[in-house]
Amino acid sequence: MEFVMIKTMAHLKIASGTVHRIPADLRRAIGHDARANKLWAEITPLARNEWICWVTSAKQDETRARRITVGLDKMHKGMRRPCCWAGCPHR
């Protein structure tokens, strides 16, 4: 079966990733950390979504704060997604 391209590449719509809105506390932490900020700019929208959901899914404020601290440390080590987490259930 032969496929015929009707639209040119310039006219094709390309879907973007779904990203949760970044909360203020995580935004501040990443904004004040040059290494984390650099990695954040390089990762995909889906990877950002994972980090945001990992932080915001914490049930207690202490857990949320710890996840931000641990997340920054993981980003310093080059991790592009939170490790050992099932992933964002909102995908």
C-alpha cells in the first residue's frame, strides 16, 4: 500500500507535550539553582511533567519540601526524571 502525502511538512501540526503548571516553590528552587535551571531547560515537557507531578503528589508539606531538595540534587547528578516513581498518573 502506498501512502500519499497531501500536506507539506510546513503545514503539519505537531502536538506539544502536556505539562503541569510549575508550582511557585519548585519554580523558585529551580530559578535559584543554575545547574538545575540548565537541566530544566534541556529536558522534554514530559520529563518536566514528571518532576512537577512527583513534587505536587506529596501529601505532606515536609515530603514536598524534601522532594524539591532531593530533586535538585538528582538534577545536579544529571537525572532527567525522578527515579523509582511510577510516573505521572495524569498522562
